[in-house]
Amino acid sequence: MSINRQDEVLKELAQAIQELEVPDSLSIRETSVEPYLDADGEQALRALIVVEGAGEGGWPAELTHALRRQANRLAAEKNLDEYVYVTLFTEQEFQDRERVDDMAEYDSTTVIDRALSEDQQDGQ
């Protein structure tokens, strides 16, 4: 499958997951699906799902199991062979995750820039 086609299919899968009906008055706010390597090094997919309405104790195991089962059914309908791992976030958790990713990217860039500067100074 070409990269463009794979991106298109992953977006379609994310949209289909987002349109799922979720019990317990929860609603899916945002969904993305990305390629993923599981703990065994096998190719898989990871669905990141932002859910509104989680209780203090998180989500019931039945809910996460049902979402995982439905996500994998939808993937199979789109002829995807990879297993879909599902990760649920509250809106706040997802925003915090993005903030940490941005900071990590900034820190990595800063370290790289510093190393390049030192190399240039050593070469002079």
C-alpha cells in the first residue's frame, strides 16, 4: 500500500472510530490512528481517542474492551491486517501530552544546535 493510500485509510479509520456510539454518556471528541510497533516488534496501529466525560476512577474495563474490539472490527472492514491498540485520554490529558511532546522536540533541537555549535567552534 502506498504511503498516501495508507494515510488516507488511517484517516478513514480514525473517522469511523470517532463516529462510534459510546455508552455511559461519554462522547469521543477526537481520534487519530498511527502506525505503531508493539512490544514484540510487530507492526500494529494505535488509536488515540480523546473522550469527554471520564469519571474520577477512569474508564470501565468493559468500555475500553468494547472500543478496542470495535476499532479492530473497523480496521478489518478496511482490509487492515494490523492489530489496533486503543489509548483513551481526557481532553486535559491529551493537551498535556501534546505540550510534553512540544517541549521534548524543543529540547532535542536545542541539544542538537548546541552540539553543532561546539563542533564548529572546535573546527576553527
